[in-house]
Amino acid sequence: MNETTRRKVLELYATVDATVKAAGPKCESSGRCCRFAEWGHVLYLSALEAEVLLDGAPPFAQPVSPDFCPFQKEKLCTAREPRPLGCRIYFCDPAYQETSHAIMEDALRKMKHLTGDLSRDWRYAPLHEFLNEAEDTGTPVVETRIPLPMTV
């Protein structure tokens, strides 16, 4: 991943982080956000997010299960800085759920625009798919061609 692309994704993340902080969701530090199967979650991310994550995340066990995040250790995230939008926006706080949906829709719209601005194709898939592809090829697969929808 080139530094310009990484910087642009991290700038989008900083904007999203500020929006989430302003919304004020409460975190119980339960770690359930990372235990996908147990709580009925699937963490989706874009190919650009996967590249940033893989570029900055610590090593992880292979193969990756869809049941939990391999970066969660003792209820804490070991890939905090490069974590994707879903991790930044999701909180268990019931009072925040509607707000989180609006923030996610806006963030995905911006990520799609960034993807197009970088002349990249849009790909959105579960975390474990990107991580297992990285195991197979050494880098995330981003060549899958999907037309870029400009609305969420």
C-alpha cells in the first residue's frame, strides 16, 4: 500500500472517530464486539480498509475463523490504529444504535468515493475473507471487479 492511500484512509478514519466521539456512545469494555458468532455480528470492510489493517496489524493465527476477531486479546484490540470503520463505529450502547447506523452509512459513502477517487474497484467482504486471502497470497486480494455504486 502506498503512503498516500494509507494517509487518505487514516484521514477518513480520524473524521469518523471525531463523529463517533461527539455522539458519545458508551463502551463497557466487554469485548463482545469482537466475538462475532457469539453476538450475531459479521464485520465487513472494504478492500482499502483491509489493506490498511494488514499493513499495520500484528501477526495473527491462521486460518482466520468468521467467529471472532483474531486481533482481540484479553478483551482489547491489538490492531487499534488500523482497525476498520465497523470497529470504529460499532458500540453495544443501545442508546447509540440509530446514530451508529447513520454514521456508518455516511462513512461507507465516503469510503466508496475515496475508492473511486483512487481509481480502485469497490470490494466489501467479511474480515475473515480478507485475512485468509492474505494468508494464501501474502497480500489482500483487491483485483475482484465490482462496479462502484456511488450511493449507500
